[in-house]
Amino acid sequence: MHILVFIKQVPHGESPFEISKDGHTIQFPSNTSYAINSYDEYALEEALILAEIIPDTVISVATIGPKKAETALRRALAIGAHHAYHYIAENASVVSTFEKAEILAEHAKSHPFDIILAGSMSEDSAHAALGPMLAALLDIPWATHIMKLEVNPAEKSIRAQREIDVSTRQSITLPMPALIAVQSGINRPRYPSLSNTLRAKKQEIVEILLHRTSQSNAKSRFHLPHRTKETHMLTGSCEENARALYEYLHTKSLL
Amino acid sequence: MKPKACIIIEHIEGNIRECAFELASLARMDHLIDRYDWSAAIAGNDIENAAALFAEKTGIHVIALRNDSLERFSGEGYLRAYECAAREVVPEIVFASHTPLGCDIAPALAVKRGMSFVSSVQKIAFSNERIMATRERCNGKIREDIVLPVPTVCTIMPGALPACKHAETSGRVSVRNIDIGKLQSLPGTITHSLTSGAELTNAEVIVSAGRGVGTPQHMEHLRNLASLFPRSAIGGSRAACDMGLVDYGFQIGMTGRSVSPKLYFACGISGSAQHIAGMKNARAIVAINRDKNAPIFQIADVGVVDAIERFVPVFVDLVGDKKDL
């Protein structure tokens, strides 16, 4: 069985950033640390779990991103992916989700797959769009926000459970090939061992240079959120802050 | 002729979800009300009553897309249904809810209809003859303003808009028996499970954990903080539940519970719209986070920039000392 997993590299959640004066770009300093988008880590882990159950399963990962996104692919190889494809685009942040879906749909058309796994959204741009867009381009069935996944390779079918909210789920059966976008918390992503991390450093990553320039015409303006409240920020030492918080709660009769 | 705007009515087994009525409030917004010819579409098998209810409450013309294979939700089936509606209406803009079911079909509809896609919108405004959408990125740290391109499918966060006021006159209902061919997907039943966490609803003080709590060991500090208050409970963000710090039944936010305690401690919670949707009605919010850029500080009454394991024990000890006096 062939599983394709699409992953994205994102800046660490607490990374400092700057918004350019014209508001059109978000800049992260050169020492920013990056990681695999956490939703995609769950997708990758789900592929690894399936590969443990189903013999002869081959996992390929692909990403679209700048050269430094290679570290995300190396980590995917270190935890057990077999092949890695890197669509190199230095300006990946301005490529629209639809354009990314088109690139990955072309990738899927030229590589064998029974299941495409992806995260339900990315932590940084949070569009939650790639999976269904990709399925629509490939004309394959799909389901998103999946919290439970069972694959029957003999019947070529997938049984999945989607989360509608924390106490409501729906089951769905899809024939393969299909696309599954997983919800966070479906599993516990593993960590790579040191020996596998070292091995992954030598593994081949297929690089494809993207020459296309973005056709996206939606121009965004970024800004910081506005304060909705007069927040009392405590700026003293730990002890001073504790006393100030106590005073606040005491005067409000909350403590 | 006016351009068309169409609302996708989300429902579970014929019960219309609150977020669909929120979308209807767009049709009453200044500028939008006259600019568009509004309609709404609902797909399913036994949906005539739901369609009539929506038309009556909102005054919007409802197109009910009927087919036996739509008894249960599948992205494939519902997409085909909404494609039928889009072929009939040819909307310049489609509004759907940014929910697991809305997000399952809206991006695919955009692809199939050659429309742009703008998602998880928090605010809609109108200026210079254009619709401006505001959405958030990076867990709420950055806001993004986008002039909606034409044509567009746009998903709106639940809770971002007020529910639509009851209309004076009912809208029409047009039932369409549509042909959607044979589906590959076999959607199953919906299961409702009783989860833990009911005590959150009655708690006066909630101590809530986020990703910033870091490890299960640090939950001890939160339990000590909660024990300072009678009628208190511990909850958590989605991230805290995913990390196993808090049981999913105690999740606060869009896919979890909505709470409105007297006092809410947000411990190591960044403050994504997903989370804020569930706790914005707390009367007082205290945020503790070592990331000074965390958006939770924008809605907090008191903010402390510090690590949970550093600040909380000091605060708990201080309160203990005061109580001993």
C-alpha cells in the first residue's frame, strides 16, 4: 500500500515576528526555529501506525517550502517515512493554498497512492483548505477532522470517524484511493531516535524547483490584534506580580 | 440585476446549527442587505421542515436540495448538492460556517466552481464598495485583512457574528429534487457521547491549561491554584487536551464547551479564536503566559508574563500566607 503524506514547515508557535511597514509581509528573524506543522505530525504518525499494521506499506512525504523546509522532511524520514519530495519555493508563503493544492495534485497524479494523509489545518495560516481542495482536484472521496482511522487493505476501504464537536462524531466509509485530513489529538506523534536521525541525514530527498510565480491576486494586510480590554499588565518581579494579582482579585471580591 | 449571495445552512440530522443563523445576520448588515440578492441552501433528505424554519426565522429564500443519498453528511454528496445550488444561483459570494462540516465542503466547492476561498473569518466590514474580511493567523497573534475577491467562498468562525433577529416576513422555500449520481462515500450515523466535564458549566472559577503548561507535572500547580477557590474547576484548551494534560470532556473552546465563570485563569494559553469562542463571556480573565505577544493578553483583565511553574506556586503560597493571617 502507498501512503502520501503532505506536510508543511511552520515557525515555532512562540517565535517573535515583524510585520512589514506596508503590512503585506510577515517576517521572522533568521534565528527562528521551525517545526513540522503539528496537525501534519498527527497525519504522519497515522501513516506510521498504518505501516506497522499493513505489510509492504510505503510512506512518501512531500512538502512545498523554502530550502530550509528540508529539515521537516529529514525529521519525517527519521521517524519512518520512506521517500521525501521537496518542492522548493523560496516564496512559499505567498503561494496560495489553491496553488499548493494544484502542485500537490500533480505530484499525486505522477506517484502511486492509496491514501493521502494531511493535517486538517496549518498552525500559521490556518486556512483548513488544502485537503478538500486536493480531493476536488483529484476527484477522489475525502473526509476531514478525522479522529479514528481503520484501513482494510483487502477490501480497499477506509473506515473513519470525524469529530463534529467534542461529544459528536460521525463515521464514514470511503473506498481507496481517498484523502484523509486528521484532527489534532488522533494519536501521540513519536520522536525520532538519534540513530534514525543520523541515518535520515544521508537519505535522498528528491528536490523539484518550482519556477511558477504566484497567480494569487488576493492581497492581505497584516496587523496586530487590537486590545478589546484595558489589560492591567503586571511588570514587576514574580513576588510583586503575585501581590498585585492578589490585590486585584481581593478588591474585585474574587478572592 | 443584483449580484447573488448564498448561505450554506449547516445542520445535523435536520437540526440547524446556531452558526447558520449567525450567517443569516450578514444579510441584514448595512450595505450588504441591498447590495445582494440573498438566498440560502440546505442539503439533505428530509429537510423541508428545517428549510421552512430557516426561511421563517431569517426571511431569506431557502433552496432545499433533496436527495435520498443526502440523508447523512458526506463531503462528496453535499458538495454535489451545493454545486447544483451554485449552478442555479450563480453566486458572487458563498458564506459557510468554519466548522468541521463547513470546512469539509467549502474549499472543495471553491475549486469546483472556480471561486476564490477565504476562510476562518472573524469580522466582515464594508468599505469602498468592497467587502473586507478579517481573519487570524498564527493562533490569533496576527490579524489579516483581505478584500474579498469576486467570486469567493468564505467561511465564518462560529460566534463571530450575532444570531440573526427574527424576520418580519418569512422567506420562500423552493424544494429541488436533485440528481447527484452514485456516491463513493458511505456516510455513517452520528454518535453523541456523554463526556465528562459538566462541572465546568457551574464552576465560578475556572483554571484553564494551555500548551504553555508544558508537562503533566506542572498541572499540580494549576490544581493548587484551583483549590484556593470554592466552586472551582480545571479545564483546558484543545492543545492541552491533545497533549494529554486535560481530558477532552474538559476542553473549552469552539469544539469543546462554552463557559462563563466569574473568574477565568488562562494558564499558558495563547488565545486562538478557537479557544476564545468558548471563554470570552468570563467576567474577569487573568492570563499567565511567558510569551508577551500571546493574543490572550488582548482580552485579559490582568496579564502576567511569566512561566506557569514559576509564577503560580509563588501566587499560591502568597494567598496561603494571607489566609493564615
